[in-house]
Amino acid sequence: MLVLLGVVLVVVGFALRLNPMLVVTVSGLATGLLGGMSPKEILDAFGTGFAGSRSIVIFLLVLPVIGLVERNGLQEQSRRLIGRMARLTTGRVMALYLLVRQATCAIGLLSIGGHAQSVRPIVAPMAEAAAVKRHGPLSERVSQRIRAFAAGTDNVGAFFGEDIFVAVGAVLLITSFVDTTYHFALRPLEVALWAIPTAICALLIHGFRSLRLDRDIARQMRAEGARGERRADEAVEDLDGEQEVRP
């Protein structure tokens, strides 16, 4: 049971918003020491894990390409495309991207979407443009909320969609951990099949939240507009009071 303290360290570290790399490293060291591993074995496990997952840094190769297309107007083209679609709202953009992201991850196409590849240059600008078309210029708070929701939508779609694909790293990690720890033969196909109901629930729940986003944005814009009108009325009253005081 002491080995599970590493999980507690991860939760506490993320709750305190510490450096994620530092939190994961410290929790890994603590888990290894509590599990009876020597420092050499812990270092070997870190090296093996890095060598086995070094492909995750491939996205760094596409960052210059993404920056180049953004510089040449990718976000502006996304906003222009939304402007031509009268029925497409912010919530519908999110729901559509959630469906596409989850479906592509379910067949193993994890690198098609992502924060750097899709959310920042395409999805977030399209969602903001849909909100601007309906509500006019957005405040910084509303704009940041839309961007955060777009990033969260990508996370939900990828997290619950990738487990349906039998050859993804997460499924293989689950099966190998169960096999080595509990000596139970767990096949990747069984994990993938049981991931389907969870993925459907995630799609329905977050899809509903995405469609509700339009109403939440409208409510927030009305509240901010009312606050702005009150501030303007107070400023006018203060100005009138100053003029009455003058001789």
C-alpha cells in the first residue's frame, strides 16, 4: 500500500500547481524507493520508459510548420469560414470537434488533433468567431473561457477515444501492468471493448456541455453588458455632480 503514496504525491503536486515534470519525477522516485528498488533500478526504469516513449516529442517537429501557417493567416481563414456559416455556433463547433477527435482517436489517429496542431490554430479561432458573429466583440474573460473549453474538449475526446484502439500505449500499459502485477491474462481487445461505453458516456455528457456553452456565453455577455451600463451611468452621475458643485 505504501507504493500508492506516489499517486498521492502526484495529486498533491498538481493541486498545488507545481512543475509537472518535477512532480512526476519525485513521485516516481518515491514509488521506486517504497517498492524496494535500488537507485540503479529506478534510473534504469526511467531510462527504459523514456526510450520507449521518445516518439511523443515528434510533435516538436511540426511546431515550425504550425507557426508558419499561422503567420500566413490560418486563424483569419478559420474565422472567415465561420462567418460564412450562419447556423454554426460556438457550442456546435465544440461538439463537432469532440465527435471528430474521439472518432479519429478510436481508430488510432491520435496525431491528427491536439492543442498545438488543431486547437490553437483552428478550433479556438473558429469558436471565437462564431461567438463574435452572434454577440459582437468579446471580453477577454469570455475569449479565454472559449479557448479553455476548446482545449478541454480536445482532452476529453483524446482521453476517452484512444482507449478504444487496441494498439494504443495506454491500453498496452494497462494489460502489461495487470499481467505482471496480478498475473492475470488481460487482452487488449477486452480493454478496448469495455472502453466503448465510457467513451459514449463522455461523448454525450461533454457534447451536452458543449451545446450549453452558447447559453452560458450569452448569459455572461448580458451580465458584463449590464455591469458596463451601470459603470457608464455612475460615471455620468459623478460628472453631473461635479458640474453642479462648480460655482
